[in-house]
Amino acid sequence: MNIAVCVKAVPDSKYYDKISIDPATRMMVREGIPTVISDLDKHALEAALALRDKNQGKVSVFTMAPGSARDNILEALAMGADEGFLLSDRAFAGADTLATSYTLAAAIQAKGPFDIVITGNESDDGSTGQVSAQLGEWLGFPHIMNISALAYSENTLNVTALSEDGSIDYKMALPAVLGVTRKLNKPRLTNIMGMLKAKSKPLTVLHYGDFPTDDNYLGLKGSPTQPGDIYAPKMSRKTVELSGTPEEIADRIVQELCKAGVRH
């Protein structure tokens, strides 16, 4: 059983206050901001490792990111993945979810075949929840998201997907694409032995031209959705000191709220 796991390198939440937006390109300025593996993608990786451990095979990790995401691939290898692919090139920059999923799917097709492709349901930063289903469409695989339980038997996946009204059980033939939730499992931690082994595992950087693609679907050119405007909200605070009887203070509070446009 060969499994591909797509992970996203997202800004470390400890550095959110350092993030800025380039007003000209309307893109996030990533320089100097450490990245981590998006939380749900660790659950996706754990699901893949558990399936491999029971059924043998190989787990391959894919991410599309700047070169600094090499450390994130190494973490995935330390968790137990067998090989990693870092898709990194200026031609891939500025991609929305459609262009991102296209590029990932093209790399997966080039390095496959894979029986299962697993992603987190959504990323910690964009939270669009689109890439998993888009991968399924590009690859032509059946796909299900919101997965909270997963088992494999006789070339069939038995999955439980969360819904607004509860949950739904499905049987899926392979190949398939899965988008998982944190209810599925508890990701294993890395340890010193895993980190040491990671350094000897294959980690390949894939640039533009290293696998077949159509330029019309890559990067900014291949992105049908563009942000209209991105800006940091301006915050201001004003302190008003009130005195008087409780009734007078209550009246003043109502007056101040009305001035601020609050209606009751």
C-alpha cells in the first residue's frame, strides 16, 4: 500500500504578530517567519503511518512551499514517513487552492502510483477546506472529507465522515483521497531516533520542469481567485472614566454605547 500525504507549512502561531502583507502583491511576507506542519496534516500523516504499519507499503509526504519548509518535511520523516517531496519554485508562487491542488496532484501522479492520498481537512492559516476535494478531482479519485474514523480491509476503506446532523459511514474502493479531522487519531511525537533516521531518508526538491505540468494552471497565472484587498485592522482604545451614582453611571454607559453606534 503506497500512501501520499499532503502537508502544508504554515506560519508558527508564536510569530503571528510578526506577519505582514506586501501591499503591492497582496501576498504574505514569509521571510523570517518560522513554519510548522499544519495541525490537521499531522493527523493525516498519523493515519497514513497507521495504515502502512498494518498493511506494509510506503508513506510519501508532499508539500508545496519555499525552501525553508525542508525542516517541516524532515519533521514528517522523523514521525515515520518514508520519503519527502518539496515542491519549490517561483513558478508555483502566488497559487490559490486550485493551482496548489493542481501542482500537488501533478507531482503525486509523477511520483506514484498511490493507493491513497490523505490531507488534513483544512489548514491552520487559510482554513478554506478546498484542497482535499480538489485533489480528488484532479486525480480522478473518489474523495471524502470530515473523516473521523478509518479502517482498511480487502482493498476497501471503511470511513466515518462527520456531518451537520451526526455522521455517515462509507465504503470506498481504492484509489481514494481522504480529508481527515482531529477526531480521527492522536499524532505520534517525534523522538531522537526518528530525527536521526530522518536525515538518511530521501528528501527530493522538485522544481518547475521536474514533473509534467501545464503552465496555465500554475502559480498566480493559474489562480482564478485573487484577494481584493488585504490589510491589518487598525485598533484603537479610549478610556472613559465615569463617576456618580450607579444609576447615573448606567445612564452614561448607555449614552456612550449609543454614540459608538451600538443599538439595543
